[in-house]
Amino acid sequence: MHVVIMGCGRVGSSLAAGLERLGHEVAVIDRDPQSFRRLGPDFRGRQVVGFGFHRSVLDEAGLESADAFAAVSNGDNSNIIAARVARESYGVERVVARIYDAKRAAVYERLGIPTVATVPWTTDRLLRMLLPDGVATAWREPTGTVAVLPLPLHEEWAGQPVRKLERATGSRVAFIVRFGTGVLPGPETTVQAEDTVYVAARSGTVSDVTGAAAAAPEED
């Protein structure tokens, strides 16, 4: 693959090095020539000085033949503009932009530009390390409002309908992993003893959801 990276900070230089180690061809764009020092003496790819949303710079980086483009500079506006140019003007299929503002990330996701919202993503990673097993989220949408997490269940939930679990916890069962296979629950689905149940819940309610699931279900 030929990959173009805009931004040669810590993330961009690390990404470039990783792609080269995997045998891919890489071009890195940055407006500061000194930033290319982070790439190290063994970097074999192109180093292009300039703004990553200028066509002449993108042409020099070989974007017209690129398989992927990553915009990881330290500016949200620059990243989004560059990502849109890569997608809409050059037709690059694999495009991703790093965004600090989580609300902006949600908007651009809806426009079809995959984003990495740095603050929510980092927060989520820290939560995974800090919180007990089963409470850490498996996924969080870009604004950080909704989390998907594996739900530790009281043993008496086995045999109970999914809809009852949803009412008790105030969450929505997203899917179930049963004997190593993902299952999308239907109206009549019941929880089985060995199930791993993943639920979607509002971030501020995760503790309440896990607490309700850890308790035995109430009798109807």
C-alpha cells in the first residue's frame, strides 16, 4: 500500500514507522521541516514540506495513487479539510482524521469521514485500565455519550428474557456472545448461563447499570 500521512508529530511519525515496518510505502507531509527528525535516519519514504490540504503538496506526496490517507496534525480544521480533499477530490477510499473536539468528530462521522476523537478515546483507554473487569467499555461513540460494555450478570439472570434485563438496568442489549458466536437478540431471546451480554448505556449511568445487573432479578 501507498499511505500518505499529514502531520509528523509523535503520532504521525510513529504511524509512519509502523507502516514501513509492515512493508508499506509511506509519504509524510508537515509544514515544519524540522519535524521530520522524528522519523529517524532509517526512514525511506517521502518527506514533503507544506500544508496537507494544498493540491501541489498532496500531488508531491503521491496522493493520486495512494491507498490510504491519515490526517494527524495538531489542528482539527487542517485535519478535516485535508481528509475531505483526499476523499472528495482524490477519491481515496481509506481516510481517517484525528480530532480533539468530540462534538466535531460526531459531525464528521456522519459525513462519512472516519475520525479518532483523541480525548474520548484516551479517556476510554484509561478507564479500561483503572476500572474493574466487566465495567470498562468495549466501545464509546465519538461524543463519549453512549458506551457499549460487557455486563457482569448475577447468576439468576440465566433463563430470564433480555427485555426484562433491559428494563431492570435501563440499558439496551446490543448483542450477546454465546459459545464464541455473536447473537443479535430478538423479542423472545433469553439469557443463557455462559452468555457474555454487551449492552449500550449512557456514560453517566454505567455504574447504575452494572449494579442492577449484578443483583438478582426481581420476581414478576
